[in-house]
Amino acid sequence: MTIPRSIAFVDGENLVMRYQAMVNSGRTPRDDVIHELDCFVWHPGATKWSMFDFIRINYYTSTTGDMPKIDALKHVICATEYAYSYTHVSGVPDGEAYLVPHVFHKPSKNTKARNVDLQISIDVLRAAHLNAPEMLLILSGDGDYIPLIQEAARHGKEIWLGAFSSGLNPRLKHHVDVFFELDDIFFLAAK
């Protein structure tokens, strides 16, 4: 059994906005969620639930403030480890690495940095033209990515998409090979 080489693209702005909306609506986060208000959210289970052979996980977000604040956020992101395990596949080792931060400055807390969507688009298209990744994982519920997903798929890439149920553009599910919800990874079961 071969495990496809993969690159992940995390729309951190989208994830943190949806995560915080779900917390505000009463959902209870798991204890091991890593969260920086308005700019970062991650859970180790995001990469453990299925078999991936990650080349890299890129995390895109934005924040207000000066360079020391931006650098501090980059440090938090790049110190966040992800792991994957193939113990049920003979001869394939387990692995771990760190998220790769792409942090942009935004003028105010209530604005979305267009740089995040633009940089994700550029990087996904670049990866779609490479031979190394066979599969692209996108974590975002933003419907603006539909044309991007379609173009990457035209280049023969398998596209997996993970998103929270809150704010998910339902049409995204129609354009990917595999869709999964992040709700149960980040939150305790709803009562």
C-alpha cells in the first residue's frame, strides 16, 4: 500500500473565525485545542484521523499589531507540532513535524486580510503543477476556493477538504474527492 504524498493549506482566518463562532454558540472545545484569539486555532487530531504523508502543512493567517506581535504569532504557529501514524502499514514510519506559518498584517481586527486568500491560491496552484504531491488538503469552508479546487483537480491532484459545519459553503462538498468535518476533532460531542 502506498500513501500519497500530501501538502496541506490551512486557511487559519476562516478556521479561527468559525471555531470562535461555535464556541460563542455554546460548543465546548477539547482540552488540547491550541487557540490564539482571532488568529490561530489547531488541534493535533487534524492530521491523525487518516493516513497522510505530509511534505508540509502551511498555516495562513493575519493579525493586527507591530512586527514583534507578528513574530510572536509566527513562533506559536511554527512551534505547533503535527503528527501522523501508519502503525497499521508495514514498513512505513510514523512522523512528526511543525506547521509552517504564513502571517500577514491587517489594519484592524474586524477586517479580513486579502493576502491570506491570495497566497493560498498561489501556493495551491503552484503545488498543483508539481509532481511530488499527489494529494492536496485544504482546511477552509470558504466557497471562494471552488474555482481554485477545480483548477487543482484538473491537474490530476486528489483534493481533500476539511471544514467546520459552521459557515461551511455547502457547494464545496461537490468539488472535492473527500470532505470531512472538523467539529468532532476540535469539540466535545454536542449534548
